[in-house]
Amino acid sequence: MDASELKLKILREIDSLEESKLQEVYGFLQNFIRGEKELDEWDDLNTAQQQGILDAIEELNDGKGTLHESVIAKYRKKYSDG
């Protein structure tokens, strides 16, 4: 399969996706395209910065995060009552 056939096959697969899956594929694609640059940026961080990010990811995976909507609601209320 040459490049043009592969592109066509990929586009057909993407075209048949429901919206939620399409959003997910778009995210994967963006991450893939930016992946090399992000890895370079990771290497530029010092050990403490890298560990802080890894700790934050672990906390999120353990359900210790705060929803974006909750944070926004809190500060909208705080600054609209001002």
C-alpha cells in the first residue's frame, strides 16, 4: 500500500467515526504530532520538576484532582460577589 492509498484508508476510517470517537482520535493525532517536541521539553526539566509532574499525575489517577468546573464555579462566585 503506497502513501496515497494509506491516507485514503485513514480518512475513510476517520469519516465513519461518531463524534466522541472523532474527538478522541483528534487528541491522539495531536499528541502524536507534538510527541517528539514534548519529549524534548521533558528532558529540559530538572529532576524535581519531572517528579512533581509524575506525582501530580499519580494524584489525578488516584481521584485526588479537582474538576475544572468546580474551580471555575468557585472563583466565579468569589469574584462576582466582590
